[in-house]
Amino acid sequence: MSFDKKVTVAHLSDLHLAGRNDRHQLARLDRMFEEYLSRGYDHLVMTGDLIDTASPADWEILREALERNGLFDWSKTTLVPGNHDLINLEEEMRIYNALNPNKSIRRHRMEARLREFDALFRPLISSDGQGEAGLPFVKVMRFGELSISLVAVNTVAPWSVTDNPVGARGSVSKETLQALLEPQVAGVLDGSFVIGLCHHAYRVYGVDDLIDQAFDWTMEFRNRDDYLRAMKKLGASLVLHGHSHRFQVYQAGGVTFINGGSFRYFPKRYGELVIGADGEWSHRFVNIVT
């Protein structure tokens, strides 16, 4: 395949790996990676909820799976965390943590886990695997004449007994939004096909039933419009995300959002993105036939 003609990206989300005893699901993940390799995809993207426990020991399981399939490489894989990667609900809901009025402690606790996540997956964030690279980050990759840039952010919001009781609501920090809008970022992305990566869905379900609306609230991307404006200013054509376990494609403000569904519940389905040198692109959901 000539890179000057097209680049292919595979998209997987919401693996929810549940530890080393989750052998059946881990075998399915190896089968999915074999599918990617056999089809010769140029890059793999995973958009959060990689594990189900917020345990760094379980992040290691995913890293090992990527390594044994030859995918733990800056040029081959990019991933972002989800709420199940960074928030341990059992820990947060202990009486001391739940009743502690100091909200900054909860933020510091989540930020510390995010730093651990960044450190473990740093070889996928920084091309030299060094320094203090972490989210947010921009990855610019050249495939012949075509430049593709991935703009990755963390959308996991700290747990709160009143504002985020199940830990599934999301937001992008003000600091992240400010960093993305620095003039040098737009300069780096100039002439590139820009794709945003995050975990939380711009659109959840949008239902009329009051009970379902309450569920939507627990999943909400709170400052999604601020994020959308930032993506538009950076010239993003697409945003890939997960979170609501639906395979869907929809529009918001002139940007196409693609939800990668859930590998946990649909282990034989993933997204395929094809990008041409002229900036044209196409997308489909692929079912593995075994």
C-alpha cells in the first residue's frame, strides 16, 4: 500500500478489562489485535475505559497485550484514559473521602493516577518515551504526503458525591483548553488532517423519559461545547470517543463525532477510518468473521 494514497486507522473503545483472570476477554483482545495486523492498519486508537478497576496493575495487562502483538509503539498506537481507568469508586465512596469537604483532595487523587497512567504509556505519547510527556498531547505522524495529527485530551472529571456521584461525568480542564489554543499548537497542526481523541461522548442518548434523563446526566460531558469550539479552532475534521457503548456516527457544529462502542460487550466489532491524501475520508464499522 502506498501511504501517498490512503492511511487506515482502527478504532477500539471501552475494553473494560477486569484483571488477569479475565482470560476469555484477553484472548478475544489478542484475536482483535491479530485482525488489525492481518488487515495492515497504519494506526490503532483506543478511546478510554481500557480497564474496569482503575488499578495500575491492570493497565500493565493492556500494555503487555500491545507488546506481544508488536503494537506498543508510538507510530502504531494511541490511547486515552476513561473514567474506569482513573476513578476507583470504592475508594472514593469510603466515608472519609465521601464526607471530606476539601474537593481539591479528590482532584489531586485523580491527577496522581493520571500521572501514573501517563508514565506507563509514555512510549505511546512521546516519540522518544522521555520527559514528562502526558495528556493533553498532540501526535503528528507523516505517511508519505499525508500528515495526520491526533489531539488527545483527558475528559475524566474528579468524583464528587453531589456533582459526579458515579464518576462517569466528564469535562476538559480550563488548563487543557488554554494549552490547546496556544498559537504554536495551531502552527504544528497546519496542513495536517486533525483528529480529536477523548473518552466522553458529546452526545449521550438524548431521551425524554425522566429516569433516562437522569442516567444521561450521570454520563454527561459537561463543557462539551467548549471542547467543540477548541476542536473547530484547531481544524479538526473528526473526534473519536467512547463512553456510552454505542457504535454511532453523528454531527455537532460541523465536526463529525464517532463513538467506538464497547469491546467488552461487542468483542467482534470495531471502527475503521480511511483517510486519503486529498483530505477525503470514510468510516465504517467492521465485524470480525470467525
